[in-house]
Amino acid sequence: MTRRHCNVWAPLALGLLTLTSNTGARALAADDPGKPRTGKTLTGKDALGDWTTDAPGVRRKLTLEDLAAPYETKSVANPPRVVKRPQGAWPQAPEGFEVTEFATGLTEPRVIVRAPNGDLFLTESRANRVRVLRDADGDGKPEVNQVFVTGLRRPFGLAFYPPGPEPKYLYVGNTDSVVRFAYHNGDVQASGQAEPIVRDIPSGREQVGGGGHWTRDLEFSADGKTLFVSVGSRSNVSDDATEKRRADILAFDPDGKNERVFAWGIRNPVGLAKHPETGQLWTSVNERDLLGDHLVPDYITHVEEHGFYGWPWYYIGPNQDPRHQGKHTELKEKTIVPDVLVQSHSASLDLAFYDGGQFPREYRNDIFAAEHGSWNRARRTGYKVVRVPLKDGKATGEYEDFLVGFVTPEGNVWGRPVGVAVAKDGALLVTDDGSGTIWRVAYSGKKTAS
């Protein structure tokens, strides 16, 4: 089932109202966003906005010089009100793309990855299981849709090992461990028990919302010698003993031995992915909260081995968090500025490189990243999938709205993107744990009237 490219939930004229809670409104502030603008890249304050400024093709670029001052605006608790998808609402992609439902009725679909044979593996975190889907005839609907394994512990990340066309194992990132299952191409059900690889990943049982980040993504290095595991912080900005082995990307040998810290000071490196040609590791990060609407930007960046990214004492380079004034001055100039700054509180989750052949050539090896959506902001932002253009493997600093439309004109939320993957046929698949759906975005090249 497809929908025309005109955006049913495109930004509408909202007059002088803006959402401050699920139901309330206030007068529009002078710096609040107006209508979406496509064409040139928006910079500075023009690059800031909310769901009403989102539209396919809108480009933004935030820089170190654009950072707001701490507490420039009041911190606001404004969690999304998730509603059933309204009649006529549908995700909107750029001209020439068609959006369809690949699968629905899922339980908190999160990370989705493509197996070497083209099968798609999906974590349903709340249901503690992994599902496998297969679209062998390429009609955009899976003929196989079944549970591969259950009895997991809030699974998130998935990775096949060894890299290449003939994997022997499927690795699963539980919230407190890494396990693996014997796997051969075409398996649709686990043939044996889980084999523990890392038994004591710091737990994510704590409540999420400023702390207790529970997602554990997985990625292997291109040579298969290193397993990367993302571990988010327990807190928003604490530096006590409970943060040991957290807010970092851990590295292990494939058998779980030889633990080391690959990079640190990364508050919540939710998604991991490697560049399909260079093998360089990239991550998508949730930064800290409670400093105002426009601090601290989330980010997408390549990861430097032994690199320090600031948390909790600094952010986006040498900017000291006011809650840790005077601490660790020796780290100030060592804090790495990420490649792409994403509007604060967007909740950047999973990411994937486009390695398919269906989309236009300019998309090749670009990044697609899912923005789950804000809770610590007066007006909602995120709730979309963005494209990060790369040039010769390096980010330009820009990001572009690619899939939008998950927020109603009233500010309610019906969809929340989480995972992204490229299907065997080159279509982009997006998991949405708000509506329990996997969306399929395919390129047809056909332009439609709006």
C-alpha cells in the first residue's frame, strides 16, 4: 500500500500557538520556527525548529559557534503523547520515493539488520525476542515472518559473525550481556541455546528518562577481530562510581575476552555502524538533558580509538558542563567535536550506511539515522529519519530530513523511528516502535502531484 508524496501531516499554519505540554498552548516566542524551508542549507538559529518545520529535503547544519548558553531557555519535561495513527497519516519521503508498510502488529520493534542472504532480523525488545522476516519474491511484503528466538533480556543490537557471506553465529546484545546463537544462512529458528560471550555488561534495568540507558548495540570490525558494544550512561550527568564501564564503546575479541575501552565520554552511543568501504566505526549519540531547549546537541560521528567525547564534564568540544565546573581541566582540549550536530533532544538512535543500488547514486554510502523524538523540550523535535551526506567518506556537517510526518498537527505522536537497514533490493527499512511497524521506502523515480 502506498501513499502520494504530498504530506497529509505536513506543517500546517498553527497561528500563534505552540505546545508546552500534551494539551496546553502559549504565545509563540520570537525565535520559534515558522514554515519549513527547502533548498539552501539552514544554519544558525534558522536551523532550529520543531516538527512543523520538518519536510523532506530540509537541510540543517549546526556548528560549535551555534551553541546556546546553558539555561538560555528553561528546561521542560514534555514527553510525547503516543496515539493511534490517525486516518490519512502516513510517513512522507522525498519526491520519487514510495513509502509502504513492510510489516506491522509488532511489539516494540527496534534494531533491524540484513543477514548476508537477505533475510531481515529484528529485535522486539519488550517481548524479549528476535524475529526473522524474508521477502524472497521482492514484492515488499515478507512471506516469512516468525520468531527466531525468545527468552532474551531486553535485546537491542544484532550482528553476524564472521563478516562475509557465510556467517556461523548471530550475536545479540541483551541489556546486561552479549550472547550468540549458531547460525547458517537461511535459518529461521535458532537451533541451539544461547552461548554467553560477555556476561556482565553494565545493566540497563534502571528507569530511562535522564538515566539508565539500556540499549546495547553491536558491530564487528571489518576484519572480524573486534566486537564493539555500545553502553550508555546510567545517569544524565553524574560522575560517580555507578558510571564505571558506562558512557563508552567497549571492545572485545569475538569470544568476549580482552575487554578494553575503544572510546569514552559518550553519554549514550545508541547506534553503531561501520562504513562499507573504509570500515570506519560510526555512532549515533543521545547527549545530556536539562540545560535548556537547545543544549546539548545530539550527534552522529566517526569514532576515534581512545577518543574522549566530553561526557559528563564537557560537551561538543571544550564547553564545560556548569554542573561540573572546574573538574578535569586536563581533558578540556582533548574533547573531540563530533562530525554532525543534530538538534538537541532529537534522541538519535540507530543508523545505517546506504550500501544498496536502488536509490540515486548520490545516496551511495550516505548515512540514514533514526531520530526517536524529544521529551526534554518545549516543542517537539526529532520523530523522523535523517540523511547524513558524506563526501569521500567524511561528513559535511549537514543533515537532511528524509522521512517525516510522525507527529500530528496538534503535536501528538503516532510513530517513533528507531532502526534503519538497507534491504537486499536496496529499499530502506525503518522500524517504528510507536505504531509497531516496519516502513519500507523504495525509489521509483516517479514524481507525483502534491
